[in-house]
Amino acid sequence: MRERALLRRGVLQVAESTSKPLDLNFPIKKIALVLLAIVLGGISVFALTAPRRKNLLVKWTLGKLEVTRGCTVFAPGVFDDEDRYKEAAEHTREVQKDGRLAMYDTQIGSIWYPAGAWTLPALVEASETDQYHLRSTVRAGDVVLDVGASVGTETRSALSAGAKRVVAIEPEPLSLQCLRKNLSAEIREQRVTVVPVGVWDSDGVLALHVNQPNVGSSSFVWQTGRQSLNVPVRTIDHIVADLNLPRVDLIKIHVEGAEKEALLGASDTIRRFHPRIAIALEHSSKDVDVLPSVARRVWSGYHVELTPCTKTFNRIHPAVALLAP
């Protein structure tokens, strides 16, 4: 009897213990804490093993880094352009001088460039990696507008991809001298037409702010240096009309903050020819939304593709917007 009573009491105790409601929050909290620990540990290891990424995280946390739509602080390859710039700089050397100009031996061949300017490796890197996708999108026989041609590296890329004619538009005087030296044969052959003006949404004269020796940052929009030059500006539509171009197949635009004005001044050309467009997005965090929208308001048939994210100074952004019918 005593054994039965003890057995009965044990069974009742087990029943009572098993009938208590389970604390469902306990395993959820535990799992959440474990996941949080894993995430924090991963971030810590990531930051310790990648100092540059750690610096980005710190700047972003302090509000000193802009991250545009479509990109994150953890975007893969965000430092690739920076690394390629350093590699291009290591392989760039001066071999000849002519007054304020110098010829440099680079990874993409010999290039005339303003002497002492440190921006040449950036042009080399952009050309070598086909940043504007000219080598992959230019078709045989195309007529191309290189708007913001600088010293002609992208004009050369378009020609090598099969362009029949390239109109190289550039307002900065030293860059123009280099452009004519770099493409002298192609100019004689009438495969390249140099237009020595800036582009805007109307014709006129504007102050071009020049930051010597960084001629690559010359701008109508920003005060980039102490020197300013008054230069003529034209709309892309009027340039196309002046040259009596039968068609325009592709427009590459990189004009140091004046990209919106350039597009607005190309409205007739866009509506008439529906050219493919490659446009730089590095100058404002709003460019990724504003610039494709401007083109699509002119002609709604464009499809937009953004190239991978990169870093320019304190901004992470898609490098280029590619618009195609």
C-alpha cells in the first residue's frame, strides 16, 4: 500500500509538473541573443580584418559618409577603383615634356596630359575597366558624343570598339591641347571632331572654375580653384545641328556636376534619336534618381541599369547610369 501511495504521489507530481504552461519566450530570447552575438562578433571580426571598411563604418555612423540609394557601407568591391587607381599610378611615368604638357607612359599606352596633374591614373583606370561600358555597348558604325572628353581616353575607347565617328566635346584649354595631340591622326582622318565648348541647357558664356593642376575637376558648377576662365557653352542639340549629324547612337556624359544641364540641353537629340546614354553619378547623392529621371521625362522608353557601387571621396554611389531603349 505504501509503495502504491508513493507511486501514485510520484505520478501526480509528474503530471503536475508537465501540466505547467511552457515559457515560450525563453527559447526565443535565447535564440535572439545568440544571433545578436553572432552578428556583433561578425562585425567586429570584419572591422578588425578590414581597416578601410572599419573607417567607412565609423564615418557612416558619424554622418560623414553619404550612401546613395542602391548602395550600402558593405557593398562588395567598393574599394576596387581605389586599388586600381593606386596600381595605375604606380605604372604611370613621365617620358617627355612640352611646355605645360607632358607625355606619360601608362597601362593603356602613351598619353599627353597637363604636367604634374595627379588625376591621370583615374582616367587610365576608368578606361582600362571600361567604366562607361563603351567597349561593350558601342556598335560598329556608331556616331558617339563624348561629352566631357578630357584628353580623349574614352574617345579612344569608343573608336577601338568600332565607332565610325566620335564628337569630342571639351572646354578646358590644357585638356584640349592634350586631346588634339593624343588623337591627331584620328582628327586628320575625320574620325574625331573636336568641339571646344562646354555643354549647358542654353547657349552663352560661363565661368569655368579650374583647379590647377587637377584639370580633371574643372567645373561650371563648383568653385574648385582660384582660377576661372570664361568659355562658350552650347546645348548638345545645337552642337548636333551645327555638325549636321545624321544620327547620334550613344552619348557619354561626365561634366563635373553639370550633367543635368547637359541632358536638358539634349532634349531634341534624345527625342529624335533615342541614343544610348552613359552618365556619371559621382557628383551628388541625388544623381542616381535625378539624372535617369530627366532623360526618361524627355523619352519614356529608356531602361536604366546602374553599374556597381564605388567610393568617391566621402560618397558611396553607383558609378554610372546606363540608359538604353
